[in-house]
Amino acid sequence: MPIYEFKCKKCGNIFEYLCLKKNDKNQACCPACGHEETEVLLSTFSSMNSGKAHRGGNEASSSSCSPSSGFS
């Protein structure tokens, strides 16, 4: 279920809208002014990665949830 970013054509408000169905993009109205004419914006995404994982470290050991040593 993608979250799309929209811009209101009337007031310029930028907002996010969760689209549960494919045609939900056509039904997004502005939460600020209620205007129904909006446009989908191109958005970027980001992902977080621990510093050690992308430098060849052990990904499991970089987690704060994993134990620091073997089984006890």
C-alpha cells in the first residue's frame, strides 16, 4: 500500500495520502482546504542502514537488539 505525496492545485498544500486501491490516487482531496483537484508529486525514498553493514561488518551484530555475545 503506497503512500503518495500530493499537491493541492488551489492552495498549494503538500500532503501525503495512503492509497489502498489503484484508483485512490484520483480521490485524494486536500486536507487543508478540501479542494479535490490535486496532483501527484514525484517523491524520493530513503532507507536506513547501519554503518557496519555496508562496510563489510556483520549485520546481526550491528543491531541494538541482538546479544553482544553467544548464547548464555
